[in-house]
Amino acid sequence: MATAPRAFDPVLLELLWTRLASSVDEAAAALLRTSFSTIVRESHDFACVLADAQGRSLVQATDGVPSFLCTVPRTMRHFLDEYPAETLAPGDVLLTNDIWMGTGHLPDITVARPVFRQGRLVAFAGSAAHAPDIGGRIRTAESREVFEEGLQIPPLKAVRAGVLDDTFARMLRKNTRVPDQVMGDLFAQFTALELMERRLLALMDEYGLDDLEALALEIQSRSERAMRAAIREVPDGTYRGEVLTDGLAQPIRLVLALHKRGDGIVADYTGTDAQVPRGINVCLSYTFAYTAFALKAALCPEVPNNEGAFRPVTVEAPRGCILNSTPPAAGANRALTGHFLPPLILSALAQAIPERVIAGVGSPLWSLNFAGQRADGSTTANHFFMNGGYGASALRDGPNVLSWPSNVSAAPVEMIEQHNPFRVRHRRLRVGTGGRGRHRGGTGQEWLFENRAAGPVAVTFMAERTRIEAAAPGLAGGEAGTPGAVLVNGVAVDPKRQHILEPGDTVELRTPGGGGFGPPAERDPAAIAADIEDGFVA
Amino acid sequence: MSAPHLALAVDIGGTFTDVVVLDQRTGRFHAHKELTTPDNPARGVVTGIARLFAREALACADVGRIVHATTLFTNALIERRGARTGLITTAGFRDTLEIGHERKYELYDLHLPLPEPLVRRSLREEASERIGPDGGIEQPLDAGSLRAAAARLVDKGVESLAVVFLHAYANPAHEQAAGRILAEAHPGLPVSLSSEVAPQIREYDRTSTTVANAYIKPLADAYLGRLSTDLRELGLRAPLFMMLSNGGLTHLEEAQRVPVQLLESGPAAGALAAAVFGARSGLRDLLAFDMGGTTAKLCVVQGGEPLVAHRFEAGRERRFTRGSGLPLAISTVELIEIGAGGGSIARLDALGLLKVGPRSAGSEPGPACYARGGTAPTVTDGNLLLGLLDAEGFAGGTMRLDAGLAERAVGEVATEGGLATAEAASGIHAVVNETMAAAARVHVAEHGRDARDFALLVTGGGGPLHGCEVARRLGIRRVVCPPAAGVASALGLLLAPARVDRVATLARTLDQLPPEALEAAFQRLEEEAGAVVAATLGPDVPREVRRGADMRFAGQGYEIVAALPPGPYGAASLAPLRDAFLAAYDAIFTRRPPVQGIEFVNIRVSVSAKPPGSSLEPGLAAAPTPVGQRGLRIEGKLVPVPVHARAGLVAGARLQGPALVEDGMSTLVLPPGAVASVEANGNLVVTLPGPRQAADTPLMEHAP
């Protein structure tokens, strides 16, 4: 019997939506608690998404990492291209890490489980999570092609009616340095998908829903209307921005024209430099994710994340530019380019709504990545994340050391030392690195690691804004933050290259400060006195 | 003179100080509410006790023990009224406290405020020393650097000191040495050591906890000292016990040693009372649901005991947002707070959805129907329009509700949303219920349980009003409404066991741990905890010892708390220990990962003992009072619904829903099909009908 058309009044829709959101939150909690790798468990580098039968997202947790914004539903649609609905069965799980279909680098594994009700495909439960290792060269920017960056998994049915494909599992295990962690995290993702499915089916039972079509339409169109209303408040115009990143031998230029007309926004990156034979290229899905994230944060942060909220946003980037890479471009360290997008968007919006944005942030996310051998000869590898200072705004100083736009926390020093062959000699604020201004930019931090392994370990970095021209810019007369630096045994090195640490060698990572807001001469004398007392400025 | 047979409980809340005295010979109790006196909280306590004892003609000499809970220390943290505190860390790590987790608690808010560290940078110093992750000393403590650091802080007027060295959970030797050196150099200066306050791995959380302890320590010392003096002057010679956040009692010295353990003592007492009331009806798995004017609190009671968590957040920047506060690694009765209460405001959001809360009209100006100037539509306004409240007899008849004002306020949001006023009123009721149910569902799921396996125990002004409907949304069939819900927390104090929890970090896998080493580690904790319990209730009271551990598959980053079999452990214990972990893991997660190694991160011991004489008499009236009647529209039909007075119900009585039961402070709503029975212990136990087909059909509609 077909469902009678339902009207969604403000009450019924709120009840259903609340329930959907809580099922995604439950799944995220389960994924977090069952995961293995530091990267998921301490750094929250994952997302859970519930989408309709066409792979259009309905609910995604609001506090997920932005790199997964909109990517999971896109990947679901690629799954559907390869595995149309009639080829799917209850208990199947589809999986890929293809960088152009997924999130732009190989470690992110996206999975989706079709949800059936009375024999009909009604939804997809999806998840993306950063695997602790995917083979290939360890997180270096030096790869010239994606083939060097690890195992590429095309869309495939990893689980058939509840049974994990053994061939796939063995292939995957063989191709990673830490197979137990990788498989453990994958199981955590499967657990989350099952939970979303159970909760969704219970909700459909309770409310007598045969499918989600009408509900999806309602959720998506209301979100779209709210987003469009927020966009309409920004004055029409074209706002331009440009930023230099550290790049390689030469800085890389990202160019933006933000066309705001009526209730839509086009972010056009024409003029941006071409892709490079290094692992810092960005796939279009990632460019879209960070563009949409910045627009939403500045204009209407409270609108829930779903397909509808992003319909008013169009992203254009010429094929083959570094923001829309084409195969076989490498992209393992895409964040080193992509994390410049939110500040770039905000700098353009600052021309229209300066009081609602922030100055440059000491992002992108930094990391130390290492691989070495334990005393027993077994392989060990890990990443340790760290962040720079946050940008100041019209409201306040930029907080010291705050993750943005990635929202990835650093692992505790005590946990790092328990499980890895390092001593952390210090981890402290890097005073004096926040840009001066009426409001001061947040300071960066510095970590000094000493190799305590019996033999050499190979280290690579994610590190950006180490050139003076790439420093986090100030806003409205505020000064730029101090650039970052990487030092091996006290000597500054090229952070884009791999380095070998012998036992006893040290490496220090100094993250950049955030930009200031407003002219420094306008700073409140009491704030200056407090800065001096606390040693933030000399 | 008879042996001391009275037990006295004092619970200081934000508005009222509740005083309850229990006659342990008869099980009868007497209660009194005194206004809290924030400038000197001991004054309200003393006045309240004096009034109650005079009213009931009781003698102070007959009191055998006094139990106390208070929210004073939590408030001091929230309002930043603690001591000027200094911090000394391992060289290289003085900024750990300020760097924190580096995460934003709301990613999309570009301008979010972060909690200021309790100790500013100029009051954070370093000492040279280093202990390795295995507890080995890698660099000895440089006493000179420590003394110099402390001297600089004392010169800057520091009144309390925290010491946090890296890996002190693995080896406290350097912190202990620092404690001795500082006591010598600065006698009388309170010093909090991380290895005593929170001996657990993860340096930021441990630092945050130790600093919070140091911050409230002078305040706690002064207040508790003053209170015991005042009580003695009143003629009360009995020992004073404090309720800890974990729902256990301890003696004064232990409370003063680590006062950060007292932060949640008030809510812990409430949860404990719920567990006790539930147990009296034979219900040991409960969701304790307390709904007041601004918030609702929910606590899972399992096997007759409130669940205890080992993390807590204090002083949140945004009250209902996780991660916006200061993390504290303490044992605390695990409560969630939901932004849903009688004063919660209904509005249409930017998407045209009806949202209720977390913004609240509070008690001033309060809901529109209070006629104190509030114009926003609230949950209470909706409830009044639905006929659920008695406009004349609200809050024990102290307040008259104005239905016209409620109608106008709710009417505005109704018009905006294209609804009839009655639809909006039932919509507000439904949405606030779903909000609370959704929070409960996620919370219960985080423990790997299903809400349907629990009964709901309702307290607070709003608990009985909304309880049956929240229960239905959770698939719960049984709802318990206890007597004397207004002073439940204070009653809980009298029924609480003495309980001391101890923790130690091992960070070793099962196969790296010789069973005898594990046994020795547990025994150390048990001796420590047992000594405190013995000092609280005397050496002869039978003690219950429980072992547990925070465990994980080797390589996982989050631990689960597993209950472990009792000791002593030997070679044969490995399999049962492994099984205990696997059982706990399976209970939470549907899949086991393909990993063999099992790691003990922290081991935990809980030693408890029940105080003597803790039974209650319900004190039911003998004769039923006449019932009134109110009109409710239920599923489109006007139904005259009987109104019962709670005080008039006799044991054994059965009520058929739809019906209302009023008791001065609250109204229990029995939906159609529900059956309530009055038990001899004073509880009203409601059995709800089976699952409904169309969940969105409003249960109650407006009575014209």
C-alpha cells in the first residue's frame, strides 16, 4: 500500500529531523569509540552521513571535519553509477578511496551501506574516515603521481550481504604498514553504518514511512531556502582574493573571484596556478568542500549540513589547475593547498562584511609523520598533528593554537611517548608570533621531538606558511602572523622533503601565528599590559 | 538520653537549602526548605537546621550523623571566584594548560569564545625534571629550579599551587618530592599534586583537573572548616560526611584533600535518591529524569546504582555544548543536562521548524502565563493550554496562571507557523518531549544499551508532566513517580553508601602484565580506599570492594570501563579478565575488531559500605480526598478527565488513564490506556499501553 502524501508541518518535520540527527550522532559516537588509529580517535578525522536513495545527503553531524562536507554523498553517487540499485542487497557495503570520487587523498576510505525497507532501497548510510596508513610513500609531498601514494581502491563491494570479501581484505592488509589498525578502523566504520541503518528503519516503522522521498525533499528545500536567504543579505558584487602558498621552488598562487548575485554565489578560481608534479594537488570535491564550508561558516552556520544547504553554491575551477587536478596528479598533502581556501574566501567576503569574518589563520594543519622499525623489527608509523594560531576578528584576539579549518586536535604528549619512539622535549606556545593589531592574532606553538628509536626513522611533514609571503595576513589594518619553520638538529630544512633522523637527532616544528585585526595603534593599553605580563610580547 | 537515632541531611542548591532529618527507629522523616545564603552558605544551613529542629521538637544530641552536598564549588568555578592559583610543570610544558585540545567545540562558529585557563601564563612556571613513559627517571628533579619557581609565584600573590609533571601517573616520585620541598619552603600554602588528584594519562586533562582542585581548595577548606565549627556550636557533635560527585560519602579530611571530587555532589544525591526510590518498587534499571524550569537532567541507573563516569566538564562556555568547558578527570555520577524545562521558549527557526529551548524564560520573567512580563511562548504556556495544569492551584496554590496570556504568546508562534493555537500548544509539548527523548536515546546508546530496557523515574516540577510521553517516545513501558520528589536529593544523602574510588594508570597489555603485579596494583588501591571508608563509617561496617579497569584493544585510543571479577588474581585469572573485557566490549559495540592484544590503561577500585538505618516510611494519608475534573481534548474528542490529589491516594489504589494526579508541586499526566497503581512504599507506578501506530498523532490537544 502506497503512503498517502504527507504534509510536514513545523512540528512533525522537527520531530523526524531531530530523530535522524540523533541516529547520525549515535553512529559517530560508536565509530569514535571503536576506532583504532590516533587519527580518528584523538583527531576526529571522520564523518557519518545519512543520504536518500539517490545519494543526496539528509543529515551529517555539524561538527565533522570540513574535508568530508559533501564528499560522502558525491562518492555515493559514484557507487550508484557502478552499482545501480538493482545490484545491491541488504548488508552490502560499498567502498572506495579513489581520490577524484572521494575526498582527494588515498588515506580517506569512504564506505556506504544501502538501506532497504520492504525490499526497496530507501537510503544510504555512509562514512568516511582517515586510515592510519594506505601504503605508498609516507605522507610526503614528494610523490609525482598518485600511484606513488599508496593503494588505490576503485569502488567495490567490500561486504556482500554481511560477509567481508576476503580477497579485498587480504589485498588491503598486505598493502598497509599497520594492517590491524587499518582493518580495525574499517570495522568501526561498518559498525557505524549498521547503527544508522537500525535507527533509520526503527524511525520509519514508528512513523509509518515507506520511503524517505517526501521527507528528503522537505529537508533539502528548507535548508536551501535558508541558505539562499542568508546569501541575499550580502551586497551583490564580485569580491576578489589572492593568496600565495609556500608551494615548491616557487610559491603557488590561488586566485578567487567570488560572484555574489541575488541568492546564489559562484566561487571562480580561474587564474589559479596549474597542478604540479607533487602531492599537493586538490581534487574538485575537496575544493568544493572547503569553499562551501567557509561560506556557510561566515553566512549561516546554523543551517544543518545537507544537500540543500549547498545548492546555492557553485564552484568553478579550470580542469588541470591545482584546485581541480586531473589524473594522475598526486594529492596526499592536498590540505597544504586546500586549507588556504577558507581564509581566501573570508578575505574576499571581508570586502563586503568585514565584521563577520576573521583575519588569516596559521593553518593549514601541520603534522609530523614518521616510519621506522621497532626493536623487534616490526614496522611502525604514525602522524602527530598540531595547529597554529587563530585569526583575530572585530570581536576579540585570535585564540592561541586552535585548529581551523580542519578541527583536528593534537595527541597528548604522554600518549605519543607511550606508543612511539620519541621524546617530546617541549611543546609550548610560540610567543610573539600572533600578528599585531587592535586585536592580536593567536600565537603558534613549537614541538621538539627527539628520536629515541634504536635506528633511524624517516620523517616527513605537513607544514605551510613557512615563507614570509605566505604568512597569515592581517585584516583591516592588522599585521600578519609570523611564518612557521621546521628545524632538524636546530637547522631550518625544507619541510616538503623527507628527512632521516638518526638516534638522538631532533626535529622541531614551529607553527605559524594568526593575523591581527585593526591597526595596532588602537590596541587597548590594558590588553598590552596583560600581553607583557604573560610574556606574549616583549 | 537515648542513643543517637537521627540522621541529618543538608543539600545546598542555588535557591534553596534543603534540610531533612530521618528518624532511623521509625523511618519517618521531616523536611524544611531554607533560602540559600550565598554570602555565607553556612548561615542558611544553621538557620534551617535550627528551624526544623524547633518545629519538630528534636534534639541535636540525638543526631548520629550529618551528610552534606553542595553546588558551591561548581558555582565558584563557573563564576571564577576561586583562589589565585599557580602552576608548576615539567620544563617545556607550562603552556599545556592553555593549548588544551586545540579543537573548536563548534566548527562553524568563526567567533566562538573559549574558556580562559584558570591559571594565566604569568602564574605558570617550570621545574627541571623528566620521567619517562615507563616511570623511569630520565632527569632528576632539580630542587633549586622548583624552589625558585615557587618563590616567584608566591611573590605574585599565589594562594594555592598545582604541580603537574609529565608521566606522574606512572611514577609520582618527583611530584611527591616537590610536595615535600614546597611544604618546607612555604608552610601553609595548599599544594595539589596531579598524582594525587587525577593519576591518569593525558597531560592536559590531568593538568586541568589538578588546577581546578587547587583553584577551589582554599575555598573548600574555609567553608568546610566554618561549617563544622558552626554545627558544633549549634550542639551537633555527630561526624560530618560529604557527598562526592560519584554518589559516595566520605569524611571531611578526604573531601578537603581533593575537593574537586565534590563538584557534582548535589546532582549525585538526586540520582542516588532516584535509584533508591526505584529499588523500592523492585526496579533496578532506571532512567532518572528530573525536569525543572530551565533544564532537564537524565541519569542512567543500572542494577540499582547510578552510572559513574570518569570525565566531567565544568564551567562550560555554552551550557549544552560538549567540549566548551574545562575537562576534569574525576569520578562523577553521569548526568546529561538537556536545555528543556518549563521555561523553555518555543520559536520557529530559520528553516520554519518549531524549536523548543535551550533558551529559557527562567523564573523571571518566566512563562507568559506567570503574568510577570514574559511574552515568549514556553513549555508551561503550552501545557496550560492543553489543560495539563491547574491555573488556580499552580505551585501549591502560590501562583495563579493566566491562560489568556498563554493563549496570546502561543498564538503568535502558531500564526507564524500556519498552525491553530491548539496545534502549536500540542506541538510545543511534542517537540520538547522529542528533544529530551533524543538526548536520552543518544546517551543510553553511548552505553550500548536500549532505552526500552529501562523504567523512567520522574522528579522535578516537569518530570511527572512530561514523563509518560517521553517514555512512550523511548519505547519505555513503566514510569515511576516517587513521593516527596521536592526534597529527593536530600533524602538521597541519607541513603547513600560510603564510597571511595581510586584509579591508577598501567598502560600495559594483558600479556605484559604478570598476574601478581596486577594483583599488587589492585591491592594498593584497595587498601587506600578501604582506609578512607573505615575512617568514615568505622572499621567494622561490612565493605564491598569492586574492581574495574579502563581497557581497550591494543592500539585503540578510547577505553571502555569493564567490571572485573574479584581478586586475588593469579595465573588462572587471565582468561576471566579477558572475558570480562570482551563482555563489556560486546555490550557496547556490535563488532569486535580483528586484534588480539588487550590493554589495561587505568585500573579502578571502588570500596563502599552502607550506613546503618536507612529505610523510609512513605507517610501516606489514610482517606482519599474528593477528585475534581478537567477537560482535555484527546485525539480530537473532548474527554472529561478525573483529577486526583496525590495525598489522597491510598496504597493499592489503581488509576486508569486518562487522568491527572496533582501534588502541590507537580502534576502527573496519565495518558489514555495507562494504568497507575499506588504502592505501599508511596511510589506511583504507571504502566503504559503498547507501542502506538502513528507516533505523530498528538496525544493531547487543547481543551476549549
